[in-house]
Amino acid sequence: MWRCESCGHRSFPKRELCPYCGGRSFTAERAGRGIATQLTSHRRVDVACVWVDDELTLLARAEGAVTAGSEVALRVDDGAPVATVA
């Protein structure tokens, strides 16, 4: 995820401008864990909505036995987030 250097707001994916303050500088920040809130499948790829904190929910490829409500570990694989059961 990306943290705005001006106001601290986090977002994913990276944006050109911060939606809160209009800042243009961002710092990469790792999101290590989250809670899978919803799951779907698209073209035989499982996708999970992952709640990271009160400020951020992101989409990640779901691998393994990820179910809604499960705690997941997040990693980056070839530039894309991947969620696995923690």
C-alpha cells in the first residue's frame, strides 16, 4: 500500500494525487495481515477483499483455504497482492 507523505492517508493502488490532501509524494508500506471479508472468482482466479484497517480494503488473489472472516497473510507476487490463510 502507499502512504501519503503529506497527510499519512494510505491507499492502494498507488495514486497520482492523494484523495484527501492532494499530496503527490507517496511511500511504499507493507501490509502484512488482514481479514478476508468477501470472496469471488473471476476467470478461474479466486479474489478476496481484504480489510487491512479502518482506512483500507484491498483486492488480492486468494490462495489456499481463504474464506470470508479468515485472517490472511499478504505478500506481493509479480507486483500483485496475494492473500493466504495466516
